[in-house]
Amino acid sequence: EDGVAALGWAVSNLDPSVSGKCESGVCESGPLRGADLSKCFLVGESAGGNIAHHVAARVATATASFGASLTIKGVAALFPFFGSEERSAAELRLGTRAVMLNYRMCDAAWRDFLPEGSGRDHPAANPGPDHESSSNLPPLFVTVGEYDILKEHQVRFVEARRRAGQSVHARLYRGGIHCFHFFPQLRLTAQFHAHLAQFFLSCLALSDRGQ
């Protein structure tokens, strides 16, 4: 809800008379100066990847509320935080030994976040293919680490989004842990940055071709 509100604020504070005229690359606060919301991307890592997806789905079902100035060109869900009541193979195999994130941490986070009485199959945690029917959702980029305890949940999310008709670009990083990109010295991190940039550029190229 905060993410949707932030996009609504951006649309209502856009100043089209100065679009593209940020001085020295710095846009003033207050009314957005120089912002081009027709080429917007939503990006989030871990829980933020979950949020980015749900914000995009909310916007897609309420486009009239945001006007023609906002177009989300792509969504990057980086090592997104999803779950289910059923223990995944990675959760059973890695247990509490998982690096960065283990299933006890995940369970505690879901208990704090989900509505009282809800389990980990709530759509906020485990969105199925019918939760957001979405041929109109923008292209989605999902990153998955081989040794991320959330790996199977992320793969299921990718498969569900593809069945729903969304364009999905997914990357599995061999040897990667949850959010390994926090460590700039890793070779995988350089690959991750290149793949993320490639996704952004491909979405913008589609835009330039009028697609």
C-alpha cells in the first residue's frame, strides 16, 4: 500500500512543464522536476521483490487512477521473499544452516506480517497464477540463488507468472545465496549487475519500438 501511494504521489506531483530539465542531473524535491514516469521501473530485493510484484499488480488493475503519465516498463524482483505452508526441498535440506536467511527467520517474518489467522498460503506470501491474471503486467525479472532457502518458492512464482501470461526473465545463479549481490567482491555480483542492466535496456528497447 505504501508503494502504491508513492506512485500516486509521483503522478500527482509531476510537473510536465519542466520534464527532462533537471539541472546537473539533480531534480528538485516537491513537485517532480524532470521525471519521466512513462519509463518507470519497480525494483525490490528479498521482501522488496515481493512488494514490487504486488505493487505492479495493483497498478495494473487500477491504471485509470494513475493517469497516462505513468507506465511501468518492467519489474525486477531480486531474490523475492515468497513462501507456502508446505516446506520446500531447500528449507528441509538447509534448515537453520542457510546463509543470510533460514526458515525460522522466514516463519517469524510471516507471522509478523500476514493478517492474523492467515497462513503462508495467503496470496501475499504465495501468489498463484490466478491471483493476478496478467497478460497486462509489465515484463518481470526474477533472480534466484542456487543455495537460497527460498529457491523453490521463487521458481514456483516464476512458473505461476508465466502460466498467467506474464513475460518473465529468470536467472539462476549457481553457487549463489540469498541476496549475494550484497557482496561486491563476488564474481556472481558482476554477472548479476550485467543481467539487471540487460533487462532494463531490453524493456526500454521494446518501448522505443512502440511495443
